[in-house]
Amino acid sequence: MPRRCRQGATAQALPAVSQCPGAAGRRLVVLIKLGLKDVVNKAAAMASYREAPLASRPCTLDPKGYLEPSAEERRAQEERLAIRARLKLQYLRKLNDPRRTELMQDPAVTRWVYARTLNHIYPNFRPSPKTSLLGFVCGVVPLIFWYYVFKTDRDHKEKCIREGMERPFSLSI
């Protein structure tokens, strides 16, 4: 049985909203119809938020930011949604074309791979004193250490062989 609100309207259309579907509820229905699910989820969370008695509402939970987008913001959201839908439809038509002979490439994936491989678009390494020190400690110091270990071991063996303390290796005993 659907719940009844103060104004007599049923809250069945908006199950995530615990308040009456007044002006905020109508805006949520519009947002649901536009397909803006993340905005709807935020608005639903905002509607169920209760302020603490000794604390004020955080500025990030301002209801005007979630429940009352301006006409420009709504128009921009609708345009972005329409562009995304057209691009998706075009991609799916190309992907499911039975006469397609070439390989389908997603331009977003291509841009992402290009950005990851070439360091000039999104740099993920910047030389600094810390990275220089780490490079020296992890790259050069081990080489010097192992050179020293092998060189001293070899010099010690040669010295022992010259003095006759150690016999050189031979297969015939």
C-alpha cells in the first residue's frame, strides 16, 4: 500500500525520498526522466539527511546545489546527455554493422592509451631531489656494491692461488 504524505499525494513514485513529493519531488521526477541518476541519488540522500541539533548543515549538502539546478545547468546537462546518447548510438551502429570489415576502435580508449604512454599530456613522473636520490640508491649503489663484492672476492682468490694456499680448479684430480 502506498504511503500518504501531508499533501495527500502518494510517495510511490519516489521510493528513495522520505519526504512529500512537493517541489523537490517534482524536480526529482524531472531529473529521473532526464536520466541523471547520480544527481537523483544525491538528491535522495539530501532529502533523507537530518541535521544534528548542535551542528549546522555542511555547505556541501546545500539543497539548492542538488535540488534546484538553474536553467543553464539543466540545459547544459540535457545537451551533454544528448551528445552522449548520439555518440553511443553511432558507436553501437558501427560496432554491430554486419558488413564491417575493419577493426573498431573506441576513440576514448585510444586517447587514454596515448595519454598513458606519452608522458607530456598527463605527467606521472616529475624529477625531484627525492626521485633522484631514490634512482641513485636503487640503481647505482647496487651496481657499485656488487662490483666491490665480486672484485674483492676475485682478488682474494688470486692472492691465495699465488701464495699456493688454494689450488686452482681442475677436472683431473
